[in-house]
Amino acid sequence: MAHFMYGVAKNTGKGFFTAEDRRKFFLRGYTGHDGTDYVDVWAIGNNVDGATWLADRAGTEKTKSEAQTLVTAAVTLAQTAWDDNNVDGESDAEKEARLGARPGAVSVV
């Protein structure tokens, strides 16, 4: 049995997950993009509590590969935006000081 399950469910803010949820199962969120909009991608401990949590939030289960594809798409958009945000005459060091480091790859657990 896999240690994690993956899904997409919109984070509705405070109360979306609780400290008790975190004690019952592993939970890590990522930003993804589905080709139309940004989505909240979740890696969830693969147990009854984790599965119930995703179902209670009207989440859609994904394979690890599908989850990674969504996350990679969001990273690619962030990298493109960073690459395109230029100021004439600005050095690479000045760009990093202004924007921070270029977004790097993210791997789902």
C-alpha cells in the first residue's frame, strides 16, 4: 500500500484543515495549475482519516503522476513570469534582489 494519496481540493481558509487532522494523517499542500486556473494539490496520508478528509472537502483523487503534472505546470508558469520580468540595464544580481531567486522545481512527496 502506498504511503500517500493525492488529490485536488480548494483550500477555503481557516478550518479547512485542523490540528486534529494533522495528528490523524500526513498533509502537505502544493500549488498546481490545471491549464485554466491555479488549484490546490494535496499529498495526504493514505488512511481512512485522510481519505475521509479529502471526500468531505469534495476533493478529486489524483495519481502521484497527475499531482506532479499539476505542480510542475504551476512552477513553469512562475518561472516564465520570473524570466519575463526584466528591467532595462538590470544585472542578474539586481533582478534576484528585486524578485528573489528564480522559482525552482518542486517534487510532490
